[in-house]
Amino acid sequence: MTAHPDPTSPGGYRTLAEMDADLVDCRACPRLVAWREQVAREKRASFRDETYWGRPVPGLGPADAKLLLVGLAPAAHGGNRTGRMFTGDRSGDFLFAAMHAVGLTNQPFAIDRDDGLRLLGTRISAPVHCAPPDNKPTPTERDTCRDWLITELGLLAPTVRAVLVLGAFGWQTLLPILAQTGWSIPRPRPKFGHGVHLSLPPQRPDRRPLELFGCYHVSQQNTFTKRLTPAMLEAVLTDAKEAAGL
Ligand code: SF4
């Protein structure tokens, strides 16, 4: 199964569960398929007794979420191991602790698929669903995967009221997707920045206004250097949560 070809609608999928059932079988990007499976076979020594997921990682969280978080792509030994977006690595530890602090999860940690984690009114997804080498998908891989996020946004549209983008890659990828999915993007296109907030008017009668927020990515490069602190992340999450009506 390849990425869904219909760019303007939920594309025949009635639910996110249906979409995700196809997404996890996607093999549209040969380099990423080879990499995710190689990592899953070879493993990191500290996880050698675990069975890696090694497949596309679907969005995490309820299908009627009011708030959507968009990152970059799963991490090789994080989401590609656990099968859950943003879980199983230090970036996830940082993110889920902050989400819990502002009331967006039921617990401050995510370890494995059986840890009881629940996201409250919030879903986490990414423009690229397979772990890329060096966390860098190619432009072709980014474009190949975008239809999944277009479809996901279409299915979330009845409830989603705010989107928080983690990092410049997600921002640059998401703006054209939002335009294609039914929201108006200012011209010139607004640049990514931490704390940037835009209100996007709907372009279709079945869309509601959408509040868009930018936040530095929760990568260790940002969190170890204190470019992004827990307080900074919690502040943006709080703004996005309120804008979403949560
Ligand atoms: Fe499919 Fe996206 Fe993975 Fe490419 S990155 S193989 S389009 S799920």
C-alpha cells in the first residue's frame, strides 16, 4: 500500500483507525523501508532483547483530538522501536513530562505500548512516518509521505482547533498541507519561530478557524543546550491547549 493519492479529502477512509491500518504497511520510500528494517534487525545494544516495531509509526492519541502536535519523524531507537510516536527516547521523556505538567496526558512518562499512557484531547503525528537516517528525510520522502498527514488532518478537521508544530521542518512541511486541507495561510508564508502564533481562517465551509503555534523541537540538541527548557515548552503547550478549548 502506498500513500493515499487523494489530496483533498479523507480519501475514502472513514476513520483514523482505518487509515492507520494501511499506513503501517506502507513501503513507498525504499530508502526509509531499508533503514527502518535494518535498525530493527541490528538494534541498539541496550534494547537487544526487545522486538523493534520497524514499520511506519502512526499518529498517537484520540481520533477526536482538539489539539494536534506535529513533529518531524520517528526516531530510529524511539518510535521505530516502540511503534508509538515520540515514545521511548529522551525527546519523548521531555515532551511527555511537559504534556503531563499542563494536563495533556494522564502520566508523565512513556516506556512501551503497555505503560498505560493516554493522551487527553491531543494527538501527535508527523509529516514523515518512518525513521530516517540522521533524522533527515529527503524532499522526495517528505513529499511521498505528505498524503498521510493530509488525510489525517481531513479526518481530524471536525474536532481539531489548534496545531502545535515542533521544529522548522514540521512547520515548513505543514503550511502547504494546511493550505491544501482547507485553511488560509498568509502570504508571504510566516516563518517558523518559537512562540509564533497564527490564526488561520477556514477556506471551506466544513472547516473551523485553526490556531497554529510554533515551538522548538524537543530534540536533545535543543534540550541539552537549554535552547528549549521545560518551562518554555509548557508555556507554548498551555497556550495551544487553551486555544484548542481543552
Ligand atoms: Fe510510507 Fe511515509 Fe514511510 Fe514513506 S515515510 S514508507 S510514505 S509511511
